[in-house]
Amino acid sequence: MNDTTSMDYRTLETLRRTHPAWRLLTAEHAPLIASFLHRTFIEPNIRTWARVDLASRLDDHLYALRGQLGEEAFPRASSHYLDDWASDEHAWLRKYYPPDSDEPHYDLTTAAEKSVDWLASLGERQFVGTESRLMTVFELLRQLAEGTEIDPATRIADLEKRKAQIEVEIQRVRDGQIALMDDTQVKDRFLLMAATARGLLSDFREVEHNFRGLDRDVRGRIAGWEAGKGALLEEIFGQRDVIADSDQGRSFRAFWDFLMSPTRQEELSALLDTAFALEPVQALAPDRRLLRIHYDWRAKSLSALSRASPNSCAAIWTIRPGWRTAGSCS
């Protein structure tokens, strides 16, 4: 399996011409676009804006820039820029109409978020930790080895070894020999946690984007379907099962089940509170919005989950209203 992009010349040339992320980086007003998208969507972790609110924020952003660069800078209206950025040519914003709303809304696309995140990563980091990443590698490999071991004797031997190590550590604590992390180790682990937690928010946007594409495919099949209604329903619900049983679907469902556990939510809140109370962490001046990151995960995953299980019947009734009959689909 290889999820990375092929780095041959033709592939990269095609990406340079067609991929929205690359086009954003080379756009004439890239600093304007990236700074506004980061400040408005990514930094506050707001996934969608109504047009009037987003245009107002862009007006403020343009006003501040014109004060620095001159009144002639960025002469167009904010609404023009928003529509331009949401056009098929650029695709940095997604323009859509929520249910029961006549006002357009805008969401940041996955491609634009990747570009902005990459630009943000170019700055020098105050601290580059490596120990926690190395430990993560070892821990993941250990989980792979243990989770696929089918020999009971080997598994029992490993558990006995870990049990002995825990008993030794318990005795050391009883003897007053308590091993504590130093400040560097605390910072290292906290920064890795923060980066991973924020990365999940970007992952949700990409998952939702993928599910939205599947939903479009379903609606396209409905519009062009020439056979009977029963065959169409069987096809659509079969496809929905395929989505749920895919690697992405299984991973997302496992995450959702974990996140929705009240016990896990309380545990995560307590652990975050403990981490933020540590002096080495406070010295980093961390973003306190991380204290609510699990609620942001939940909001993001709810949106993606709605795409994972689209209301296929609603789509059918919208596109083929003549097929609607009582009791035929729910």
C-alpha cells in the first residue's frame, strides 16, 4: 500500500496545473488567501460560515491590509473574492446551501487546508522533540506484533514479562524511588499530543470530502437509473454497506464508538486538565482551545458521519419524486 503521490515528472506537472493546493501556493494573492483562511477557518476551528458573516470578516481583513499596503490594494469586493475562491477553477472554498436555508455557506476544502497547514509548518519550531516520536514507533510496532500473534504460549510469555516489569516498578514506588519525566520529556510529549490532536481535525475534513464524493456518485446513479426502483434501492444500500465495511469506514466507526463513550470523554477531559496544569507545559503557552479538542472532534466527526450514512431515500425522492410511495423506503 502506498498513499503517497508518485513523484515522476508527468504526475507533478499535472498536479501543478490542476491541484487546488498547488494552485493556491502559486496564486497571485496567495498571502491574502492563506492568511484569511487560516485566521477564519483553521485557527478558530470553525468549519463553515454563512456568506454574510464570512464576507464581513473578509471586509475587515481587506481593510486592515489596505491600511498597510495602500487603498489600491485588493480593489474588488469581498463577495467577488469569495465566489472566485469557491469557483471550480480554484476550489479553495466549497459553496453550498444547507437544508432549509436560502443563504449560501462556505467551507474550507481539504486541498486549501493542506496548503495553509504546509505554509504554517515552514516556520522554525521553538522545540523539536524526537524521543516521543521514537517511542510511538516502538509502541505501534509492539501493538502490531501482539495484536497478530496467534500462539497462546507466546502471548502468555509476553504478558508474564510485562507483569514482572510492573511488579518491579510497584516495588520501586513503595521504596520511594519514583521516576519522573524531566521538563524536556514533558514538553516533547505534550507537543506531539497537540500536533496529533489538531491533525485529527484535518483528517475529519478529508474523510468528509471522501464521503461527499461517494454521496455524489450515488446521486448520479439515481439520476441516470433506467431499471426499476427495487433494483436501485438494492444497489444503493449495497454500496452503503461497502462504504461502512471499507478500511476508512471501519476506522472511522471505531473512532466514533471510542469518542462517544462518556467514560472516555471524562477521562480525556481529566487528562487534558492534568497536562495543562504542568509547569513545563505552561511554559509553552499552549493554545487553551486544546482543552476542548475532543468536543471539536465530535462536531467534525458528526459531519463526516452524516456523509458516511447518507439518507439514500431522501436522495431518491428528491431526484425521482414520482417513485415515492408509502412504506417503500424509510
